[in-house]
Amino acid sequence: MAKTIPTRQCIGCGEKKEKTELIRIVRVSEGDYEIDLTGRKNGRGAYLCKNPECLEKAFRKKGLERSFKEAVPAETMEKLKGELING
């Protein structure tokens, strides 16, 4: 039996890709978000393509707010964008 590869949808562009091709953003506590490179951290997660444009699209289209069911501050976007570019 063939092993199925899990797919997830990018909250920025909406494309479905393999889970390993995406970056997971996880809410670790109220109002605190981190990039989860392992994909195994506890907390509610959302998936993004590995380019900063998808992060910006997710903020413009309120994809992160829908995924996390709460308002996400603009400074969080800047922090995540910096981690995405540098990480």
C-alpha cells in the first residue's frame, strides 16, 4: 500500500502543496506566534509557501485571522516576515 503524502493549503495564495513544502505558523499562546520549522509544535497552526509574498497576501486577505480565529497585529506580521526572510 502506497504511503499518502499529507497536503495543506497555503493561506496566502490558496495553492495546495505537500506539507513538507510549506512553512507552519503556530500560535503558541494568546497573541504570540512563531514559525514552526519542524511542523510538530503544539498549538493551532496555519501553512504558508516559503516566500514572503504569501505572508503579505495572507495578511491582506486576513488569512491568518481566519485560521487563528483572532485578530493578528501588524507587528506580528513584521516579526514573521523577518524570520521568514532571515530563517
